[in-house]
Amino acid sequence: MIFGWQIFLLPVVVLSEGGDQPVLLRKAIRNVVESCAKSDRLSDSAKQLHEKLDKMLTESNASEIYTFIELLDALGFRVAIALKDPES
């Protein structure tokens, strides 16, 4: 465990527009949220934010996120997610 979290090895999710990617993105986010809930680390506000994000991703087919990822790629950047420092 790191910072009180169990570390789960998850497959890398590569975001590219089209196909089943929006469904896979929603599923990957849902898996993380469910994992947090099982370890009693899901606040009510985080649950509400997940529901809001899931609705937005469903309605837009995640187009905003894919456009953002494409812009970052064109600029030579990429998105990475890391654990937050427990002191912040």
C-alpha cells in the first residue's frame, strides 16, 4: 500500500477518437471510482462529480476530452494521472 491506497495494476488506456473508446473511457473511470468506494475512499462529493462526468461523457461521446488530448499531442504533451500527495 502507498499512502493508505492499495495499488492496482490497470491496463493503460490510450485515448483515441472513434470506435468503443468513449465506452472504454467511461468504464475505466467507473472502475477507479468503484475501487475507491470498495476501500471506503469515495466521498459524497466525489460520487456526485463522477455521476456528473459520466452524464457529460455520455451526452458528448467524450468529444471534448478527445479534442483536448489531440491538442496536447500536437503541442508535444500527454496527460498523466498520478496519486495526489497526501499532505496536499
